[in-house]
Amino acid sequence: MNEHSNAPLTELERALLAFETSWWSGSTPKDEAVRTEFQMTAEEYGIMIDQLIDRGAAMEFDPL
């Protein structure tokens, strides 16, 4: 764990987690939806999600 593991989530981090649980319900491919919603590549998104899932604050926000 890093020094930010217990830090509160930012608005962007909460939005990323919420998106991860709902992107599949739309008709847009995930990489395109990520680009549109967050102005980042699928790779950048994946890195951020991977870092987020290890944080306690993320587990509190969305245990799944």
C-alpha cells in the first residue's frame, strides 16, 4: 500500500469507480466511453483503476 491508501477519494476517482460498475450498460465500447467521459486513453484509465482498487477508501466507496 502506498501513502495515499487511506486518503479520501477525489471527485475523479469516485467517477472512475462509478463508471467501472456501469459502463457495460451502454452501447458504446468501453475504450470510446473512457475517452469521451474522462479524456484519457483506455491504458491510462486501466492504470488508475488498478491503483484505486488497492485503496481502502475505494473499498468503502464501492466494495465490489
